[in-house]
Amino acid sequence: QQPVQSPQAVILREGEDAVINCSSSKALYSVHWYRQKHGEAPVFLMILLKGGEQKGHEKISASFNEKKQQSSLYLTASQLSYSGTYFCGTDVSMTNTGNQFYFGTGTSLTVIP
Amino acid sequence: DAGVIQSPRHEVTEMGQEVTLRCKPISGHNSLFWYRQTMMRGLELLIYFNNNVPIDDSGMPEDRFSAKMPNASFSTLKIQPSEPRDSAVYFCASSRITSGGPGTQYFGPGTRLLVL
């Protein structure tokens, strides 16, 4: 039930663009994206809800394809500060008492000068 | 507003000892999550609570692990007895789930556990 991310790792030069994909085997109600820097806790980037998409901050945006049960994170004109491991988090169901949430396998992104 | 608070930040213990990790969620949040992170398995959801009630503990590895949330402002994750393979970073996160859907999860700084 853990969503699969691709690529596993990517190295970029400053200013280049990157796309990170997240694919689930379950129907999704929402997708969250987080970034974790080495030695730190994951930090929320954005959430995409079923029926729409929501842009995050800086030059990072995302899309959510409900039919394909996929989400993609787009990083444009990358900066050194974008380096880290990116995780998608997926809500696979909603009940009266809560939701089931799974983090993806992670994508390591390194931006070099 | 203070973020999620976890204690201790680092714990080194010997195999067989009991370990208790603590978490104070953000005030007003109604959901709390415990995660374990290792190089091999990545981020794993162990258990989460909604309004202090455990909702899904399917991620708890075995009976040696137990979690409680006696009130809205405190939760513990206990490992008894601990084993070297339990060595990991344990994160606590909290969020506010509303009828509009799931909320953003705010993570604590984590507890780095080393079992010798």
C-alpha cells in the first residue's frame, strides 16, 4: 500500500527543472508532499485534494491525476535549498473516524552549483 | 505557537531495556501519528490516533511496541523489551482533521534511538 516514487534519486544543476512522480495502487483522496533535509524532520510542502490541485510555494507545484492514482511534483529553476528527500503521502480512504495515510518510498534530490 | 515536542531527542539503551518515547502535539490538533524511519524501510507509519482513540495500529511491528494517548496533549510510544533492530528515528506528527479533509501533518524533531 506504500506509494512508489520515481526516480529514486536525481542530481540537478542549479536552475534546472525536475519532476518527481508518486504512484499508488489504491484510490486516493488526497496527496501530500513533504521535503526532508538530512538530519531533520519532514516539512510539509503542499496538499492536493480530490477534485482539484493546489500549488505550493516558491517554484514548486504539483498535479494530481485521480484516475491514474498518481501525483507529480514539479520543481522549476531549482535552487541549492531544494536539496533533500521528497516524500509523497497518500490518503487512501476516509472514514468517520479517520484516514489511512502512507508515505512514499522517497526521492533524493541533490542540487549542485 | 510551539510545534510538536518530542522527548528525549536521543536515547541510547541496551537490548532488553524498556524505552519510552514522549510526544506533545500542537494544541488544537486532533490527530497524532507515530512514525519510524530507517535507511532500509524509509518512513513507516506505526500508529495514529484521532481524538485520542487509536485508529490504525497495523504498522506496529509486534507486541513489544505499544502506544497510548491518555489525553489530547500527550502520547507515549513504548518498546519493551527493546532490540537492536529497533534502532531508528521515531517521529511524532500531529494534524487537525476536519470535515473538509485531512490536515497538514506537522512533525516533531524526532527521537534518535540506538539499542546496543
